[in-house]
Amino acid sequence: MEKGDVQDPKGLIFESFRIEGITKPECRTIFLDWALSLPLEQNANSTISQLLARYQPDHPDHPMTEVLNEGLHNMSAPRRRGGWRNRVRN
């Protein structure tokens, strides 16, 4: 695959795998930018799974692979973190 496809419209994930010496914090920043640029109707978990299927076999130890796996795990279990329902009541 190449950059600019449905799963990676800006080519951010594609390019991250091409950057020699990229660090995990840099990959997290790229991942966040990628996630924020996804269309609302696009399923993030499905898209991350497709990206992992594409890149993980050739890059199992790459920091972006680790970040994608963390993103898949963290996005699959959304939880409420605030609001009136989470406040202690008398």
C-alpha cells in the first residue's frame, strides 16, 4: 500500500514507518494527529486493525506498531471519565 489511502489519508502512519530512529513518544504524537484526522463515520478500531495487518508483519518491533496496538486496546474500551454521573453524591 501507499500513503494517502482510506486508512491513512494523510500518510502519517506510512511515513512513521519510514523514519529511521523514530521514538515511541514521536509515534504517539503522529498517532494522535492521525486519529484526530479520521472522519467521524470511520471506525477507528477497524482501521487500526487494518493498519496493523499491513505493517506489523514487516515491522514487529517498531515503536509505531506498539503505539497502534496500544491504540487498539485503549480505543476498544471507552469509559466515562467525568460529568455529573461520576461525582460523589450524599
